[in-house]
Amino acid sequence: MKILILLLLNLQLSISEKCIIDQERRVKALGTKTPYAYGHGNLQDIDLPCPAEKIWLLSRHGTRYPSKQGIKLMNEVIPKIVENIDEAKTKLCPEDLKLLSKWNSNAVENQAKNLHPEGELELLNLGENYQNFLPDLLNEDYHDEDYSWRSTKTQRTKESLFYFATGMFGKQVAYNVKYFVSNTSFDPIIRFYKGCDKWQKEVKHNKTTMMEQEKFENSQDFKATILDPLSDLLTQDIDLVKLEAIWVSCTFGQAWHPKKLTPWCNILSENQIKYLAYREDLEYFYVDSYGHEINYDQACVLIKDVIKQFDKQEDKQKANFYFSHSGTLLKFQAFLGLSEPKTSPTADNMNQHISWNTSEMDSFANNIAFIKLSPCDKIGMIVNEKLTQIPNCTDLWCSYEEFKAIFDKSMTKCDLQSICKELKVSSNDSEDDKF
């Protein structure tokens, strides 16, 4: 009897060793689809040297649904992948297969790029956190003239604004908040690049911009690390289309349920996830960050607005809250000089770019705030609820005069018309994200 039990235990162990499933493993780096919960700080850990006088905050929208193309990949390509798995040949165990076959995005095309319930929660919590952090400045006695609100025209940014305001002041106030929204994709402050003709031509719609990503995808290293092992595991040829379906299902599935490991992330090793996140970095670095000067030169309009709002003495306004997109936040971060790498990321130097990566720099609900203090006349920068040194400032809490001096040169030449050669909304311009 004892021998039989031991044999059964050994059999069970041998089966479990073949299983990919590991509910204890947590995925932390998912490029621009990384959940906000994975990397933000705690505002309550920040000590103010003196009272807050004004706040200026820019936030990316919260977790969203994929694009129509992304939803199509989830709903049409993923079931075919599951259907074509040969159960007799795969290293996946029955439990793995069951989880993959049961997984459903539950997303429909009319939800494309809209704010997801998880995104509502992210912005609700963010608003609540700031209210608790600055109760004297952001008191519950709300008056419209004290606040300036701005959003791009998309559903996901307008809803992010609403939930942030709900967290800060409650639903009744949030329903009645007056905010500015542009009626085109272009906004001269929070979506400046949409009207920047030079950027559209030289970067966004220039085929060479995606060169490093394409070289990386076509490399032997990528094939050996990603495509071949997945083809073996799923017992079928995994091309870039199928890979995109897996990655979209992994990243969005994880973002929607950040506390639970989604099965499509689970079949990827940590190293494979690292490669796929880097593949994404190779796009965003060149489209939105340090890869081209014009990317961040445009973002001078944001710091110009910070100084303009903080210099105002004649009005009662004490807060500016802006809600935009990945493209805006990444360009602004590069303008500020945050996490600037020593060398540009390429298809061949993946391991050199720990400092610059979208998983840390551009999660959903990614946000940057500047807080002006009085009477000590200091300014601090808070990135994702962490007090962060303003590059080139002497102290963590920078003197306001020093802050203005740092950006003085940038401000003198900050003219969007001259930077962009022409301002117009391109007829073939697309949304920021393919998926």
C-alpha cells in the first residue's frame, strides 16, 4: 500500500513538473499596458516643507480596452490558437489547457479603447490619494473658479477626469465639473503632437522610425527566445500575428485583473516577457521619447503652462488637472530629462536599457504633478505618487526661482508653430496605440 502511495505521489509530481501554471508568479513589466498598481508610490510618505499653494497635474488615462484590432485578435485569433493545440504533443498540462480554453476577453468592438472598470478604480483612488495628501489645498468645499480641468476628446480621458474628480470631491461635484475639451485630436497643451506637421512627417509616419523594432523582431535571438519555444509549446507555427494576439491577451488581461495571473501571461517565461516589453520600448522610444529631438522639444508647452499657472497672482485658481495619453506623458518625461539612457536602445543592446523602459515610465494612469509651496517659495515634482528630483535642481524641493531658471532657455524658444513648421491635424492620423 505504501509503495502504491509513493508511486502515485511520484506520478503526481512528474505531471505537475510539466505544468506551466504557477499562481504565485507575478508579472511586473508589461510595457505601456503595465497596471498602475505595480509601481506607484505613497503620497503619505511625502513631507511638505511648508503649505501647498498650487498644484498642476497631468495624468494618462487609466486602464482601457484594446483597439478594435486588438479586440479582434483576442476574439478571433486566440480561439484558433487554442483549437490548434495538439494535446498529445504539447508540454502544457490539462490544467493549463483548460485555463487557456476557458479564457475569454469579454470585450466587444464598441468598447474599443474605452476606459475599463479597473481604470475607473485607478483614477478614483488617485483623486482620493491627492485629496488626503493635500486636504488644506484641495478641501471639500468645491468652487469652480479654484480649479481648471482639461481633457482630450476621447472617452477614456474624459471618464478618467470624471473618476479622478469623484475620488477627490465625490460624484455630485464630479458630474458638475466644468472642463475644457478640444473638438479635434489636437490640443495645444495636452496633445500638441497631433497638430505638429513636422513630427507627423519625420517621426510618426516615417518608416525608419520602426527600424530597430523590426530588426529586433526579425533577429535570430528573437526567434530563438520567443517564436520557436512558443511554436513548440503550442504545437503550431507562431508568427508575429499570433504572437501579437498572445501579447495583447496577456497585457490587457493582466491590466484588467492585476491581482490575478492571466493564463496568457502565464505561458510566457519571465525572459520572454522581458523581450516582448523591450520590443514595445523600441517603438515608443523613437516615436515618443529621446529617439528624436522634435518628440520632446514640443513638450516645452507643458512646462510653459506650469510656470504660467504658478506665476498667476490675480486669480483664485489653485489647481490644474489635465488628462491625456501615453504620447503626451512620454514626451514630457523626455523634455524633463527623466531616466535618460546613456545610449539609445537598439535591436542589439537590450540589456543596457534598464533605466528607460515603458513598464516603469508609462503604466496606465501614469501621472506627473508639480506642487508649489508658500511662503517658502519651493516647488516639488511628484511622479506616480513618488517625490522625484527635478533634473538639474539643487534640492529635492527646488527653489521656484531656480526651477524657472533651469527652463528659461527652453521657454524663450518654445513656440509650437516654429518647432512644428506647420500646425494642422493630419487627415490620416491615428490613435496613439495600435492595440
